[in-house]
Amino acid sequence: MKYKRMKMKNTDLLSAGSKVYEKKRRMKKETVESIEFDFDKRQEFLTGFHKRKLERKQKAREKFKERERQEKIKFRAETKADRQRQVDTRMAEMEAVLKGGQSDDDDDDENETVFTDGEEENGNTNKGPKVKEFKSAKAMTTVTVIEDLDLDED
């Protein structure tokens, strides 16, 4: 590969120095002619390193405390929501037990319901008390329900 050397024009060669001088003139125009010091600001800057460092530390502490406070609030909200879910599931289980259904717990699988006094599970045709017995391996519970109790038998 051969490189061709380009020849500069004579005018470019002669005017190259003027470009350099023009650049130097521009730099002279942009320079600041005088500087005035504010000695109070200078003193504040030179002696304020420790003060500014303490301010940064204080801001970091405040930021950390705020983040910690937000985490506590979030944790409380999650705990409250978890407790509410537990209460809702317990209430649903209790309603199911009260309606005669069985809950999802493994302990209730061994319970048996025995109807006495000739009752049917669908309902009672006579208006007498309903007696239900719940038997488990640990205990036996008898529940008597009186629906139409008429206290005015004068």
C-alpha cells in the first residue's frame, strides 16, 4: 500500500501562523483580569470540613431511622393482614361446624354425629328439642337445641 503525500497549498502554509495567533488572542480575552477573595468564605471553607462531615453523618442517621420506621410499619401491616386471614379461616371453620358440616382440621375427622329421639338430619317435623351427640376419641358432647320455645303458656 502506498501513501500519497498531499501537498499543502501555499496559502494554507502561509496562513497557518495566523490561526495560532488568533487562538492565543482569544485565550487572552477569556482570562479573568482580577480575582477578589472573600476571606470569610475562605475561612468557612477551610475550617468547615469537620462540620460538614458531622452534617453528612446526621443525615445518614436520619435516613436510616426513617427507613427503619417504614420497615416497622410494613411489618405491622403484614402481621395484621396475616392475623386477619387466620381469623377469617377460623370463623369459616366455626360456621361450618355450627351448620353441621365438618371443618378441614385433621382432629375433627374422627368425630361422629349421632341423632337421637327419631330425628332426621334434614329437619324435625315435631317442635320438640333437637338433641345431637358428638363423639370423639377424647370426649362425648351432647347438644340440645330448643327452637320454638313459648314462654307464654298461660
